[in-house]
Amino acid sequence: MAPVAADNAYSGVQPVAPKQVHTTVWALAESHFRQAQQLYKTSCTTTPTDGGWKASVMAGLTCLYSVVRLCESPKDQVKYFGQVLVLDADTEAKTRLRIAQVLGDWGEGLSNRDDDFDEEEERQLKRALMSVPNADRYTETKYAIIATHCRLLLRRGERGWAEQRIKSAFVDAQKRRQYRWSQYFLLELSNVSYENGDWRSSQSALEMAIRQAQQMGDKVGNAVMAVQQLGRLVQQRDWTGVAALASSLVPLIGDSALANVAHVRVRFWVLSSAAAAMRGNMTEAQESCTSAREALKQWQGSFARQFSEGRAADGGATFSMSSRLSVCGWSYYEAHAWVMVASALAARGDGSYDRASGFLRLALEGIARGEADSMARQLLPLKISVLLHIVDINLAALYIGEAKQALDRVMSVIDECNTNTSALWRSTRDAIALRWAMYKQRTGDFEDAMKAYRCVASRGPRDLCYAARVNMAVLYLTSPELTANESDSLRQIMADLEKSILNVSGSEHDTIRRALLEFTQGMESKEPVKAKTHLLACLRLCSEAADSVLQGWTLCLLGTMVLSTGQYDQAMKMCAAGQSIAQRANDPLQNAAAIGILTQIEKAVGDGDRHAKLLQVDEQMLQRFNAQISDA
């Protein structure tokens, strides 16, 4: 490439190679960013200080801006170096790209305003794209700029623009025969489509990527995309598709070509375990967790060698622009945590609360080791996720005090890291608010629970919004007496639930949502036949989605309805099945509900001894529940 043109006044100065200049400044900037990583955990201050992580970030940015100024001004080159430097357009583009990446990663922590650095980040990306040459040899830089710009658009919620940008980049990569980048953009397109609720387009993008990988004989790319597709099917609870894809992937996952991509193997077994646990097949879930831990152990050996050699800097960003697929983005610490979470879910589904809690403690310990290795920022979202899993497990087991402690710890983590104005806080606040509402509901504070549910329903993501509305409906339907305003609110909630099922693309795959809708409609209906129809439909969907908790409550509700019609044998069977589910799940409240209905049945049929025994058990269950509430 031709050297940057100099002013006429300096046209006689002999250009020299730039490697002693910009590469040195780049390295200095990266050292500042690594120092910021190390200081982040202990130096989360509100204003930059000489010893704080913010000062290190600003120092690194200053280095990068100095390279940009040198690229723009031959006068400065002569002023500082006595000669004109050959700083080509690719150097300027890469430097501007790195500035944008740093602003995207650290910008919100450097300012109290969300948009303080967004405009500067976008300006640098646009200038970088204008600077980069159009030749094939510079496509790595060009596509890295586009990928970073798309992440900015997604962070700002401009998903439509991001999707169009990704599509055009994919077409360009296809024309240039840039296989890795076309795979990358297909994966990003799948992710964006899924976030937009377009499940079919998401699957189509993954299937196209899998076909490309197979045509190229790329076993690693094939495995990466197929594992991502498996994750999509698990999220959709498409158990037939999950079973077929997982069985077809087992030989590929064990192939020697994947020996150096342990993260793909770990992710596959984690997803397989999660799917088995959600279906209620705890034996298979435990076996998959064992395989995941074995894969993690293999990874641990190579990670330990890299760490001892100083090559395991998972959190360090570099100027190496690559089309590495984002599904490969797990570091060892993240993989360790997710394996422990999957093991906890399998143990919890098997009725072992202590083992589940132990696995989650191991997950937090692994995250703590990652934090000590200067990865606090990268692991912060995962740490919050693990703590929310602890909340969920304790709420399900009705360990209310432990759930409250975990919620307090989540808020403490967020406060310590000063993330109350960041994208992380915006992405987690609704999940935290939903758990807070569930906690309040468990402790009988229905007014505060309803307020929190309303907040989530009004602004939360699709899944959380739906869950909040269902819980609001259940609260209204279990209220002894509704006011006129509450009745209107209930009707509006039910209408919103039906509308969200009908209007969301891909909703026919979302079995659990339809099951929840049928359950609330069954509770709402005043006509016994219609209510029974809804509840039986809910049972069928629960069986399809393998949701035993909702299935247990539906059986209890059906037992109550059948009991009122005098069909004692049928009511007995339903409540006994509900109690069996509650016992396996170690759920004292659901167990007490089932036993309470069985008590009424025994009283109705005239079995006084059996009635007295069941009444005593029912009281013990309620006392246990009340004791847990009191502990909170």
C-alpha cells in the first residue's frame, strides 16, 4: 500500500517503517487495559483516580488516540519523530476499531450517562469503515468493524438496523468467499432473529450454516452450529427435535477433530443435561453432567498448561481480528460455572436440595477464581445468573430465608460494581424484580408482589413479561373477593396473555406458555365443564413440555373440581398423583394442597381414621411452610 501523503513542506522527508511506532503504542495501550481488568474488582470508584481502573482505561484510550492523530497528520509525525511515517489506512482503521471496542466495553462505567460514549463509539466505527481499503486482504478488519457496529446497534435496541447490517455483510462475505466470516454473520443473524421472536428465521440461518460447514468438510464449524441449534431447540422445548439432534451429534462430538475445542463438547453435554432435566429424565441428566465434567476435566489440563505459560488471558482484547464464532466465547471459568449449574438442576430435579446447593456453591467458587484472574467484568453477568439460580432453587424448595439472602447478595454485587445505570443492570433488573415479586408472594405480601409483577409486565422482556402476567392472574384468581377495578385488570391480563400467544412468531412451539394460559383460563372460568376442558388441555401440554410443577398444581385443581361433583374416586386419583409429584419435588406447599384435598375426600366418604391422619400430615406440612416463612 502507498504511504500516507505528506504535506508539501515535508515532501522531501524520507518515510520509514511504522513498526517501531504504532505497534509500540498499541502494546502500551493494551497494558493499560490489562491493568484496568486487574483493578476493576477492587477499584470500582465513581470518578477516575490515579490508581483506579478508570484511569487505566483513559490512559489506554489516550495512547490509541495518539496513533489516530499520527495517521491523520504528517506534521505531527515530523514534529515528534523528525520524519514522515508509513502509517497506512489499515492501521488507522484498526486503531479506531479498538477505540470503539474499548468504549463499548468500558464506556458506561466511565460515565453516569448511558449515551455519553455511544456517539463517539459510532463515530469511530464510521471513520474506521471509511478508512479501511476495499481489497480482499483487509476484509478481516472490515468485517470486525461491521460486527462491532452491529453489537452497538443491538445494545441500543436498534435490532432492525442490526439485522439489515448483518444480512448485507453476510452477502458480501459470500461473494468474497470468506467462509469463516459468512459463518460468523449467519450465527449473528440467527441470534438477532431469535431475540426478535422470529424463531423460524433463526433456525433457517443455523441450518444454512450447518450445510455450509458440511460442504466445506469443517467438522468444528459443523459442531459449533449444531450445538447452537440444540440450544435453540432446548429453549423451545422441542423434545423430539432435541432427542434426534443430540443422538446424531454424539459421534461428531467424540471426533478427534474436536480435541482442541473442548468448549464445544462441554456446551453440548450441558445442553443435553438441561434438556433431560427439563423432561424429568434425571438419570439421563446425571449421565450428561458426568460427561460434561469429564470434558471440563480435559479442558482443565490444557487450560492449566496455558495459564502456567501465560497464554490463558481470556479477558484480554487484542488487535487480532478474527471471525471466531461467538458460541465459542466461553472461557474455562464460564464453562466450569455452567457445568455446575447443569449439575445443580439435575440434582434438584432428583429431589436433592443439598447436592444442588453444593454444585451452585462450586459455580460461585469457580467464578471467584476467575475474578482473581482479572476476569471480574466478563464474569459479572454469569455471577448474577448463578445467584438467581440459587434464588430459584430456594424459592422452589420454600427455603425463603436462603432465597432472600441470595437476592440481597445479587443487589450487593450490583451495588459494589456500580452498574445501576449500565446495560447489565437494564438486562437483569426485570429478572431480579420477578424473583423479588415471587419472594413477596411466598411471604404473603401480596400488595408488594403485585407492584413488582406490574413493573416487569410493563417493561420486561417477552418471557419475563409473560411470567409476570401469569402470576398476576393467579394472585387475582386466588383472592377471596375482587373489586370492580381488580376484575377489570384480570380481564385485561387474560386478554394480553391470549394476544401474546397468538401474535408472537413461533408461539406454536412454546408449549409451556400455552399450558400456563390454559391453567389460568381454567382457574378463571365459572363454568365447570369449560374449566375442566382448559385444565385437561393444560395437563396434556405439561406432559408434552415435561413441566411437573405446573402438572402437580393442575392435578390438585382438577381434584378440587371433581370433588365438588361427587366423583370421589377420580378426585382421589388426581390428588394422589399431584401429591406424588410434590413429594418428588420436595414442595411442602403443593404437598399440603394435595393432602388437604385428600383429607376432604376421606371425610366425604366417611373414613374418619384416614381423615384424621391426613389432617395431621396436612397441618405438619403447613407448619413447615410457615416456619420457613418465619425464618425469612
